[in-house]
Amino acid sequence: MNVTIKDNTQEFIEKASLVSARVYRVKDLASALDKALELCLSKLPCDSQMESGQMEPEQKGTDLMAGEKLRVMAAPNLDEVDFTRLDKACQEAGDVQLISENLRAYPGGIDMGVTLVNFGIAETGTLVLNSDSEETRLSTMLCETHVAILNEGKIKKTALSMADELNDLTGQASSYTAFITGASRTADIERVLALGVHGPLELVILLVEASS
């Protein structure tokens, strides 16, 4: 890892941690997906925000045969090979349902959204994500925990230093680029900080080594 990447990575970790993001460094994408599954299994299934009686069976995130609630993980922007690999691991784990489409069928909540993000900004600990796909947008908004996977070589010092990259991402009239800094939070109501009002309660960032 060259000095610039190392410095940007260290600053990114520091700034992301200041906004309560949890950051882990992993060797490669396969290790990142394994870590995401491990984190999903370590948390209790989220409680649906919808009345179960008003939902169709496929919307409940439940294992109807076993009568036990499944954790739902959404990974809409993985390629077919990586999605298949993760899906197999989820099936072997036994209580994680992996989805990549029709996320609107889970309005009551998704336990974990896993996304590959395009860039990071070291100065603010910010993630930059091409969210042209509605499924990708929903995976970062409906989930209880957002796990973002970022290659360390894609971390830029400042937003200004990645002007060309941003122009490429936003070049089309219909483009939708998200800037994500920490978990969802607001203090609009009586200046009391509340987490998860407009999105995830928790942000986890998995940094893939630049050499991978």
C-alpha cells in the first residue's frame, strides 16, 4: 500500500468512527461478505414495523415451515458470482434470507443491507454510492444495519480531489448519487438526537485492502 492510500485510509477510519460508524479492514471481497454474514448472524432479527396480519407471507421475513423469524439481508448490487456465493453461505447458516430485488415487499424492515460503494472521502468519513438502481437505494434505507464495502484504493482525500469521478457518477440526467456519513440521525424534535429515523440505525464499513 502506498503512502497516499495508507494516509487516506487512516484518516477515513478516524473520521468515520467519529460519526459512530464501525470500521473493519478485510483482506478481500470474499472476506468482506463472510464478515457481513457473521455480523448479520450476531444480531437479533429486527422487529417488523408493519402489522403481521396486514402482510403477505412472503413479506414477513419468516420461515413458515419452522415458524421462526428469518433475518433478511439485501445485497442488490453484487454481481451474480458474488451474490450466488453469499446466498449459498446464507442457506448453510440456515436463518438468513438473501434478496436482491423486490425490496418494496419488505417495508417493515430489512435486517441488513450490503452494498459495494464506489468511493470514500477521507476528510469526512463519507461514502459515495451510485444509487441509480432503486433496489440499491432501498437497501440502504429500509435496513436496520447498513454494511458498506469499500476498496481502500477508492478513498479520496477530499470531495474536491475527486471532481472528475463525481462528474462521471452524476453525468447523466437521471443519475442518483448518495453521500453517506454515519448512520441515519436527526435532532429535529426538541433537539434530542434520534438514530434510525430516516434510515439505518447502524453503519458498518468493511475496508478491502487496496492490494486485493
